[in-house]
Amino acid sequence: MQARPGYGFWIRWYEAALAGRPLTGDWQSHWQLMYDVALIDPADWDKGAEHVAGVIDLISQKQALQRDFAQIKRALEHEIFNAETLGQHRDNLPDDLPPSRVVQYRAQLREVLEELEAVEAALKPPVPDAEVLEEATGRLRAVWAKIKQYPLAAGFVVLMGAGVTGAVGQLGVRGMDWVIDEGVPALLRQIKDIKPKSSPLTQPSKEWEKPPVDV
């Protein structure tokens, strides 16, 4: 199998199974990967091992981006909490910043969070929908550009670039800029190249959620 293209994933899967360890970093992401692979459209399976390997790689890249988005979302929620406390005490509001600008900053942060959640939703299917993902990412890019120009956001922008691992190509720590400018576009290129049919199923069925019970 090592000599045949398209079987690398299955070799890694088999070796992980023999070792009793998750194929990914943890069992939760391992289960999600297996579930998404199981939902690959039958038409894609019919195209052979190499094609399916490309779809599985696409799913793996998607999951890496999902982990990045989860980390960014946590940082964003923390910043929103910090913004809510601005002005409540005299010593934590800059002298040259009127309260109206603080209100504006809070609103922009919430807008970023909403757009971030839209991109997350587009990433949920086993293979994302390219058009939906591209539209949501475009909106996110526009709002994030506004945030970076805001006086209060300097520390937050640094924070966003300090805790996110590059998903596509393992390019290192880049934060929101990396996700928008490199991560998602690379994922979109792969989606458009492979062009698999997205499955409408996004959640496990009840039968998959619970193991059978012996009677």
C-alpha cells in the first residue's frame, strides 16, 4: 500500500488503531474526522483512492482551521469582556478617548464575533461549501480591517497573532491575519479543485450517538 498513491491516510489510520491512539491529537477530533470521512459522498468514493485521499486531506485541513477559529473565538470573547469594563472605573479609560468610542469598539468586536461564527458555520459540513465560506470570510476580512485601525485594538491584534497555529502547511503562528489571508483561501482552493458534493448531514444521528444496548 505504501507504494500506491492515495493510501497514506489509511496506513496512518491502521497504525494508530494498532497502537490504540487517536489519529489526531485527541479522541474528540479523531471521532469527528472519522465521522466526516464516513460522510464523504459515494460519488467521491467511486472516483478512486487518490481522489478520496484529496477529500480526506481537505477535511483534515478544515478541522485544523476549526481549531484555529475556536482559539480566536476564545480570545475575542475575552476582549469583549475587557471592553465591557472600560469606563467603569476612572483609571481604566484613556484620558483622550471619549466614551462614545468605547461603545463603538464594543459594537465592532461583537460584529467580528458574529462574522467569525458565520465562518465557523460554513466550516461545519464534512466538506464545506466553497461559496458560503468565501462570502463569510469576505465579511470577516472587512470587519477585521476596521478593528485593526481602532485605537483600542492594538493589544488585542497582538493577542490574536500570538495563540493560533497555522493550519494549512503548518506555517506557524499568525492569528486572524493568517487565517483570513492564507488559511481559508488555501482551503477554498482545495475545495474548488476537488469539487466534492457536500453532504447535508452535519450532526450524528441518534443511532450514531449511542452504542447499541444488549437486551
